[in-house]
Amino acid sequence: IPYNNTSYRVCGCCGALRPRYKRLVDNIFPEDPEDGLVKANMEKLTFYALSAPEKLDRIGAYLSERLSRDVARHRYGYVCIAMEALDQLLMACHCQSINLFVESFLKMVRKLLESDKPSLQILGTNSMFYSFFVKFANIEEDTPSYHRSYDFFVSRFSEMCHSSYEDPDIRTKIRMAGIKGLQGVVRKTVNDELQANIWDPQHMDKIVPSLLFNLQSGERTESRSPSPLQASEKEKESPVDLTERCFRELLGRAAYGNIKNAVTPVLMHLDNHSLWEGKTFAVRCFKIIMYSIQSQHSHLVIQQLLGHLDANSKNSATVRAGIVEVLLEAAAIAASGSVGPTVLEVFNTLLRQLRLSVDYELTGSYDGSTNIGTKIIKAHEERQLQEAVIRTIGCSFANTLPTYQRSEVMLFIMGKIPVPGVHPALPSTGSGPEGTRMIQIMLLKSLVQVTAGFQTTNMLTALPSSFIEPLLSFSLTEDPEVRLLVLQILLSLIDRHDNTPKFSNISIISDISVLKLKVDKCSRQDNLFMKKHGQQLYRHIYLGCKEESSGRQHYETLFALLGLLSVELANEEVVVDLIRLALALQDLALSTDEAMPVFNRCAVHALAAAYLNLICQLTTVPAFCQHIHEVIEVRQKESPYLLPEDVFIDNPKLPSSLEKVEGDVLFLQSKITEVLGGSGYNTERLATPYIPQYTDEDRLSKRKSIGETISLQVEVESRNSPEKEEVKTKTEEITFETLKNAIVDSVGMEEQERERRRQVVEKFQKAPFEEIAAHCGARATLLQSKLNQIFEITIRPPPSPSGTISSGYGQSQSRSVPIYEMKFPDLCVY
């Protein structure tokens, strides 16, 4: 049958025999495609489709057939008319047989997308997006279409997103069409259980990289607003804007079980294109992710980032630093507590990366071997990574945790710090003692971050002995940096009213009201805490002042610690002990037995003067204040180098030697006891000089000589529980001579033991066999006799009912009866 070239109309009488739906379809096409769709005939076709919905699938099939011919013959005008007719039929019809018509529609769109013409690709995408996805995205179909597949559309739209067409304008249009197509596929399938699962990795591995490619191509310096964009479809927008909107929509629809499949392609894309090192784009991507997903799913993203950090543990430091930086930003966005149930696992991963970074920095290699050629560059990069990890631990994670979880994290980190003699060193790849020291410093810096802003009403439970005791043991080490970090941690833990900045500089203040200190009444929990740990704190402050390696910053931090104890945890008993401690520091600086440099002696004098000036004004006892101010005035005239204004400056004004410090420049314990006793303070305790206690922690300090160990006096009340009454017992005083004799005796005993072992070995090597056998037999006989005596004592049962026997002296003696011969009452046997 011959066909007209323009409208495919049938000639002759056979035209009346064609089905009506075909004649109606043919009539919508004009002779000249420039005239467009014949609207009158289109209305007839639409009315026919609504009146006879069973014919809708045939109409769609016939339109699809015509469109395929027109595409093959390059009649693009008729192609546009066919698509317009399909769009109108799709929008008008709502019958149950719409599924079959949809298949014809998708077949036609597929034909257009397979074309090499950009205009046809864009036409097919726009038709599919506006006519199909917009109409049916939120409509659940009555019958499932198990045979319908969107794999081709996902692949083709993803390919269009990567278009490299020469003309930039056409390339932009193709990419935007691809993005819209992906957006439509997601809208249609994301929540429809009857459709293909768009969250499968095979689809996500195409969709997400395509979106990231367009997001990266027009990357901006600043991230957009966290709220989704609400721009109208009609507004002109760039591929970047459209991509970000589509990406946010995709993530916003992700359920709990789909987060991993959506985030994994992001990680892989950043890996494949080396985008971690630049950080900017990676941070922007995860900001979009964190703001778009549901808040209760945030911890899943963080866990994936941590796992990816572990997987890249042997990658370059810049890559790991980029991941950590992204982790910092993501955790900052996450809501409080969204780190999830595995809080300690999060910190475990970060601390493990910190340890590995220290090893890499010291060895210069990822496999433990030394590579001198790249050590300098990698050391610099590793230090940047370490700082990023520490910031992430403190600023992002710890600050979002409640107090009880932060206490657990503090204990967890403390358990990871290698303490000589207590905790074994962390395993390393060959970094040695220097690696252990650096790990200590890094983990203590992490603790500084975690404890920043830490506030609790019950310090006794929030800071148990398992945390305080190991922490204080570090204040005995010779490393000044470690001691300073410990002091900073103590300041953060004790300061609950932001008083630390007010004690930042040591100076003599005539009126402390200018400091505007926040002082609250000491609670019962604070009293119990000081009863339990007060003596330890005093002792470590004393030993910290004694250290020769202590500098200006150490003394300023020690002064701040004393000030915080006075305003945060002080009751009458604590005030007395702190005054005794300050006077003991003065005696320490005066002592000729201690080989302290001139700066340290002057610094301790200045520290004691500044603190006594502070505590006297806090106690508000006029006579006490008068004595302190009189001594300070004398020092200002005669010995200004004993005051903080001349010591804690850039160029301290110190004498060449400090031999005689006496007279009116010293604070008198007798005078202070007298004036405070009149105000109700414990004069007996005030009159007792403070002498720090001796504990096993001294072994951890690694002193060069045990002769440096101080004389001590054990006060039992600090060892007892806070609820019990104070009990004082006298203990043996250990002096330098006692310890010296103990060392000499122990050395002599070691030499005797070594000689005895040499003789035994020589005897067994040279003595005849008979002599050795006799010697061993005698020892075996002696051992057996001793064992028999022990068994006789331990196995002998109580007297049995069989009675006793009389000894030769008229005394009754219990007869030992074996347990199996004893007779027991029936009630005792079962």
C-alpha cells in the first residue's frame, strides 16, 4: 500500500479499512511538519483514548512505530510532533492499562537517547522528565511492572552527565539533561518497592560519580546553604546548582540501610581523582551529605569515614590529613550524641592513626625502614596530620558528648598512654623511646582537647582514681613538655567557672576584686574529692616547683592551679593546707641541700609570694593580709628579684647568686599561724610544716639519683576513705643516710648471691657423682620432713567423738583420726 511521504495517509479505498486508532493517529500529523501538531485532531485522539482505554496500548505502539521510522529517515519535525502527542496522552489518561502505554513511551524515549543528535537526546530527556517522572513520581502503580528496567536510562543519563561535546553551550545542555534524567529516575524508583532498587551499588556507582563530576566542574569557593534549594524548574540555573539540588534530594531520600551505598561511591570518587589532598571539594561534598541526610543517620557517615581512614593508613600523610579534615567538619555538623553507640571505637581509630603517624614520622617510611631521602618532607606532613587528628578528637567529637561519655573517653585515652613502670608502651614499628615520648605528648594533647570546657558537679565520680593517679604520675617525669600538658589538663578539669584566664599572669595584685573571680561555696562532693586527692595534688605541685627544667610557663600554670584550687575546691581545711604548701615552697627555695638554679629559686619565691597575696585576700583576715603586704613591701625595696614582676618577664632581673635570704623578706609560719588561729583556723595544723608524702610514683620519675628523694612524713588521713575520721600515726622517717645504707646493703647482697651461684655451678661441674647424689638426697630428705610438718598442721582434723588419750605427763592430748575413719551423725551424712 503506497504511503504519502509527509503524513503516511492511505490512498484509495483501503484507507477506510484501517483501524480507527491508526487513522486518528495519522490525522494529527500535518503535511508540513513546520505547522506543528494538528490540535483539533489531537483532541479527537485524546477523546478516543479516554473513551476506549483498552486501545491506549495500541495507540502507544503505533506512535512508537512511526517515531522509529521518522528517526531513521531523519524527519526530526515529525519526531517532535510524535513526542508532543505522547506527552499529551500520558498527561490526560489515568486508566489501569497505562502500564502498557508507558512501555511504548519509554521505548520511544530510549530511541531518542540512542541517537547521536544532541537535540534528540535533550528532547527525550525533557519529555521523560516532565511528562513521566513529574506525573508518576508520587503515584503508586496498581500493578507491578516486573519487566520494566531503568538500567539503560541510568547508564545513558550518567553518560550524558560526562558529555564532552565541543560546543560549550550544547555540552552544558546535555549535562543538565543528564542530571534531570537521573533526578527523574531517582524520584520514580527510590520509594517504590515494585520498581528496581535504585540503591543497589550497580546504580549508585554510576549516579553518584556523575553528580560529583558536575559538582566538581563548577566548584565554588564557598559551600552553599545547608538547606535544600527551592529554585523553580523554570528558573535558569547552572549544572552545578542543578547537581547540588539533585544530590541533596538523593541523600534526603536515603533510608538507614541505604546510607552506606550512597556514601561509598563518594569515597571512591575522591580516591580515584586524588581529591582528598585539596580538602576543599571533599569538605564541600560531605557538608552536603551531612546537611541532607536525616540527622539520626549521621553516625553512619562518620563510621564510614573512620573505616576509610583505616583503609588508607599506609597512604600519604596528605591524603590521611584530608580525610581527617573532612571528618572534623562532618562531626561538627552532626547533632549532639550522633557519634553513635561506638563512641570509644571512634576514639580508638583516631588514636591508632595518631600512633601510626608518630611511627611514620620517626622512621620516615610506612613499612618501618628508614628512608632518609623523604624523611624531612614526610615528617612535616605527619606533624600536620597529628595536629588535625588532635583537633578532630577535641573540637569535633569530645565537645558533642555528654559529661558521662566524655569521662569514659578521658579514661580510654589515659589507658592508651604509655606510663613507665605502669602501662606498657604502645606497640610501634621501631620508633623506640623517642616514639614513646611523642606518643605520650600527642595523647596528652588529645586529653587537653577533650577536657577543654569539661564541667561536672561531682568531680569524685567524673574523675576517678584510675584517671587522676596515672595523670599525676606524668608530673614527675623529666620532660618539661609532658609536665606542662598535665598541668593544663588539671586546669581544665578543676575550672568550672572560667577562672583560668584570670590567673594567666603571676603578679602582686593589691585588690583582687578587679579579677572578678567567680567563687561558689564548696559542695560536699568537692570536699570528698579534696579529702581523697588533695594530698596528691599538693605533692605534685611541690615537686613541679622543684624541677630544674621548669620554666616561666610552668610556674605560671602552677600559680593558676593553686588559684583554681582556692576558688573552686577550697574549704577551711584546704585553705590551711594550701598556706602550708606555699610556706613549704618558700622553705624549698631556701634549702641549701637542693641544687636549684638561681632562676628556679627566685621563681619559687615569687610564686609563693603571689599566691599568699591571693589567698590572704580570699580569707579576708586583716592581720593575715597585713603580714603578707608588709613582707611584699620589704621585698619591693630590698629584694625585688623575689617578686613575680622581676622574675616572670622576658629578661628576668636576677642576682648572680642567691645565698642568704632571711629577715623581713620571708613569710613567717609562726606569725601566720598566730593571726589565723585568732580567726578560728586550725593552729595545730598550721604550725605543722608541710612535708610531701612518699609514694610508688617516685619510681616513675626516673631521677638520676635516689638521693634526690625528699624526706617525707606519711599522713594516714589522705589514704583513708573520706567518710572515716582522721587518724594520724607515726611512721619511720626515711632520710638520706637510711636510703644510702639501703643501697650499699643491697649491692653487697647482690655480690654475695652472685658468688654463691658461681660456687654452685662450679660444684656441679667438678664434684664427683657420689657427692652430688648425697647432697641432693639430703636436700630431698629435708624437704620431705618439712612437707610432712606442713601436712600435719593443715590436714589434722578437729578432735573426733572417739575421745582423747593421755600423755605421759598426765595431760590429755587430742588423737588425730583420719577423715575417712571418723564417725559422723546420720544427719551429717547424705
